[in-house]
Amino acid sequence: MWGEILTSLDGAVVLLYGITWLGYARSFGLGRQAPTKSTIVPLLTALIAHTAVLIVRGIHLGHTPTIGMHGALGFVAWSMALCYVFLQTHLRTSAFGIFILPFAVVFTAIVWLVGGPTDSTDLAAKMSERGALFALHMAGALFSYSCFAIAFAGGLMYVLLDRELHSKKIGALTRRMPPLAKIDKVVTHSVGLGLIMLGLGMVLGVIGLAGQPEGWESWEDNAKVFTALLIWMAYAFILFMMIRGDWRGRRGALGAVVCFLMVFALYFVVNLMFANLHGAV
């Protein structure tokens, strides 16, 4: 029964995000840079509905709704939509929605089509034994991935717009996208926030495992720890170079794009091959 209910709710969330993206695509095609009711209302509706689904799934599992790869993708999609609401409110531009919302559509579609394991409640019980700090560790790490995804979208926007500007032709992107300086600011801040959240997640994971029997042994043997550290170091290097000024603009944007592709590849490889400790992130 729970499985059928959650599957139906997941399908509704995919539909709402899809409708929202179509609204942004239409607005982009019409050359409207400022958000309108036709984009804001569907986005808020989709976010509220997704929040309700996560709450229902959390109640069913008795744990944060980040269990398994499907739960992680759903949480990343939700946190991206949440971040974009604040981003849109601050920047007053809807152009980012064309590049950011496809992540929400694809990730929630995977959750809907693939679904979760039949023993999610057993896995949730196992994760609950690790305590609240470990749950916060998972949420922090996943939230950082959403920040890196937004940095990827911004980096892609920067590269495409920069290319058009260097061609010395005023095209569709020049008329519809925000200035390069604003996009660069979004990329920098997204990378910075992602680093903070990933670092916080790793610290909470260390503290949580320190109180577990044989926690350090399993910690050292788990591939996810090393990949998370590798990702943090890569983004830290990019942010350092951007703040220093050497990688401002196109180089920083390309760095954000390449790093996120690395995150995406490592996430799926590690989750498919190494699931000894986390089972969720």
C-alpha cells in the first residue's frame, strides 16, 4: 500500500516539475528575464508538493528520506528547487530555471520510475542506529551536491554566453541571460556553500562514527569517504583560484562544469560498487 501511494506521489511531483520547466522555457523563449506568475506559482507548487512527499516518505521510513540512491536523488532535487527559489528571489531573473530545473525533473523521474528497494524500512532502521548526527551528515552531503549542480548550471550558462559574446553577435542568449558578472557570482557562491555543507557533512560523519563500535575501521575502508574528500579538495582548489582571481570568469565556470561531471560519475560508481557503510549517500 505504501509503495503504491509513494509511487503515485512521486509521479505527481515529476509532472509538476515538468510543467514548471515548460513555463520557464516559454518565458525564456518570449525573452522575459524577470520571474512572472506563470513561473513562480508552478515552482512553489512543485516545491510544496515535493516537500509533502518527502515528509510522507520520512514518516513511513522513520528516518530522513535519503535512503538508497533513489532517496538521495529525490532529496538533491528538492534541495535544488529550494535553493533556486531563494536564488530567483535574490537575482530577479528566471533564466537560471532553464538550466537548473531539468535536474529536478530527471532526478525525480528516476525516483518515480526506478522506485526504492523493498526493504527500505529495514535499511532505515539500520541507518537510525547510527544516530542523528549520521542523518545530518547524509543531509549535509546531499545538500552540497545540489549546490554543486547549481554551480554546474551556472558554469554552463557562463560558457555559452561568453562564447556568444566573443562571436560579436547579439543572439538569443545575450538578450535573455543575466550579465556574466552575475552568473560568475552565482557560480562562486554555489561552490562556496557546497564546500561548507560537504565539509560539515564529513565532520558530522566523523563524529558520528567515532561513537560507533569499530566505526573507525569501517570508515577507513569505505570508498565514499575518500571520494568525498577528493571532491572537497577539487572544489576547494577551484574556489581558491576563483577568489585569488586567476580563475575568474570562463576558467572558473569550466572548472565548476568539469568538477560536477566528476561528482556525478563518482557518485554512481561508488554507490554501485561500494555500499558497505552508508547505504544511502
